[in-house]
Amino acid sequence: DSGVTQTPKHLITATGQRVTLRCSPRSGDLSVYWYQQSLDQGLQFLIQYYNGEERAKGNILERFSAQQFPDLHSELNLSSLELGDSALYFCASSGDGGDQETQYFGPGTRLLVL
Amino acid sequence: AQKITQTQPGMFVQEKEAVTLDCTYDTSDPSYGLFWYKQPSSGEMIFLIYQGSYDQQNATEGRYSLNFQKARKSANLVISASQLGDSAMYFCAMREGPTGTASKLTFGTGTRLQVTL
């Protein structure tokens, strides 16, 4: 158990819909990262938050947005969903400095868009 | 150019044997970190081992060791005494930037390892 929790584990929805994925980082970790894993794109970095502020952005679509709340949990919002958004979405968390930089991953949310 | 290259899509190893999974990387940053993760069929990503670019010694964690050859830009994972439970997908990843700057990971395409009896 990495200490990172993600809900829900599975999500099935229809095209055009909007969903919210939730992540709670390990206790004490200030950084939260979101990654997407799909068959054609592999593992891709989406966005990073550090202590409530956006720190880095990767290949995140404009239809996707995220935020990190004062209690450090994070949500990834996916809207106007398309078939190609079907993927495994991971949240990871890390501290800062030395071994604390290791990113520990949650179990993932498997999203299926029909 | 690919930042992380894993050239072995699949590997087989017999139980109790050692296996090496290859990883080469490309960066112009003098400070970086290299990671290996394991992804079993259940889907979770499990951290295995970390090597910093300035570390003088190869990292080891139990049966896992990282063969770090900086000049060749390679960071191969060695699993000793393979077990059936080692059957999984293995990803090499890199963090660029100095230690202390928590930043994104760039992943390779992975190597699927199958341990046989």
C-alpha cells in the first residue's frame, strides 16, 4: 500500500459527460501529480500541484482541469468526454528533497467512455 | 528524441535466475533521477528503486539493483533470483532537475517480464 488513495477505482460513462477523479496524497506529501496511461500514448504526465498551487503542466487537454485543496487532496475533472479519454488515470504524491522526491502512485482510476 | 528508451517489449526468465531489463535515457540536464516501477496485472504502479545522477554507487533494494552507467546513459534494472511474482510490466522513468525540485516523471514504454517455472 503506497499510502495514496484514489476514488473511484472504476468509472464507466458516456461520451460528452463529465467526471471527477479524486486523490488523497500520502500524509505529509505536498506534491500531487496526475498521469494518464493509455495503450497508444503510454504513461503521460498531465499536471502537478504543490501545496495548492499549479506547478507544472504536461499534455493535459483543455477539457481537463485539476485542483488541489487546502487539505492537499486533489481532483481531476474531465469534461466533454470522448472515446479516446478511456484510460487508467494515476495520481502520485511526493515530498521534496532526497528520497522524499520519490513519487508514490495510487491504485488508479480506470475510466471507460462508451 | 525519446527521453527514456526501453528496447525490450517482452522478456522471459526462469524462476531463480537473474534478469536484466534495459533502459537508456537522454537528457542534457546534469542533475536528474532515474526510477524503476513495477506494474502487475492488477494495474498499480509500485516503486522499486531510485538512482540519482550524482550517486557514486549503484542503488540496491533487496533483489533489485540498478546498473547505472552514466557515460552510456543507461540505467538497467537487475532482478536477482526471479520469482513468479515478479511477472509484471516494468517501467523506467526519469526526473530532470536538481534534487530538491520535485518534478514530473518521463516514462519509457515498459518491458513485460514473464517468469517461468
